[in-house]
Amino acid sequence: MEAQSWRPRRNLEPTNHYALTTIHCSSFALLVWLLCVSSAAQAQFLGIAGGRSFPQDLGRASAQSSPRSEFRHGGYFALDFGLRAFPFVNMGGHFSSSGSDLRMERGDTLGSRAEVRLSAKTVTFDTRVRSPFVSSFRFFGLAGAGVSRFGLDVRQAVENPFPGGAPGGATSFVFTYGGGVERHLRQLVHLRFELRDYLSPVSTQLYRPGGLWHRVAVVGGITIGL
């Protein structure tokens, strides 16, 4: 029997992650400047945060020959902005970018498998409920919905893990919820710790077994405003 070998494959739709990061940071710097010079600063907020993302497939694949996917955690970056809609209630937008390594096994007789890099760009509309400050601390909860764009970069492949060819990406609905705590530092500046989960249905064209999966983000950052 002929020995199997890893065959590297390239994604047909490469992205310039450094350029995207530069654009995101420049946009955030502009928003911070607008916030600081705005006479309505007390009614707005902006946030920047980073951390780790821990994805997990919620599909069930108990049989040894079934398709299986194993995620590894990766980096996470987020921007948040919004307005105070009601006392202690804020509404706004959220953008996040994350990536993780994924090992897939197709579960066929050839032992087809692949190592890929899975990236996610997510935009949601969120509602946040915050408590009053007590001893410089306040708690908050959030919930929202939006869309995620997933990109698949195939690093290595054995046999035929993608019979129809490696997909360039997929777009999916996402529901997000979470909460955390903020500590007041000085006027308009707060430290923030947040746990956030993203739930998304994913097509089997992207990876198998597909179905429902989630990404838990452990986040630390700064909030300006409110």
C-alpha cells in the first residue's frame, strides 16, 4: 500500500491581514478623536479589545468513521461603538476578527484529512444593559445578532478531504450574547473584561460534520465614553 503524504494547498482567495488590521486601527483612531471633540460624548461609547477565541463544534460525531473536526483556539480582536438609548441601556455595533486552526477528518476509507486556517469576520448589532457604578465597578450583559464571513485557508491535505474542491469561504447568520465587568479609571475611560459567545450554523461545504458551532471569546480592553 502506497504511503500517504501531505500535499500543501493554497486558498484561492488570499487576504492581506496586515492591511485590514491597519484599516481597522485607523478607523478606530478617527472614531476616538470624534468622540473626544463631541459635545455629546457622555451619550456615546467606543471600545477596543483583544483576547483569545475558543471555537467548538456542537455537532455530534460519535462513530469512528464519521467526519470529525477539531478546533484550536486563536487570536481575537474587536471594536464596539454605540449610543445610550435609555438609562443603563446602550445600543450599537460590534465588529470582531478571529482565527483558529482546524483539523478535519472526512471519515472515508482513504483516511482523507486536512489542516486548515479558519478565519471569521463578524458584524453584529448589540443591546447592552449596564448597572450603575459601585465602588468604581459596574456589570453589563449583552445580546445581539448579525452575520459572520468565514474564510478557509488549506495548509495541508491528505488524499481528498474536499471532493468538490476547497471552498473559498461562507457567510452565515450569527447570534451573540455575553457579559462582563468594567472598572472606572478616569473621566470617560474604563477597563473592560468580557466573555462573549457566538453561535452560528455552518454549512458542510465549509467543514464536516458542519451544523451548529460556537466561538467563546475571552476579552480584555478599554471603553471610552458613557
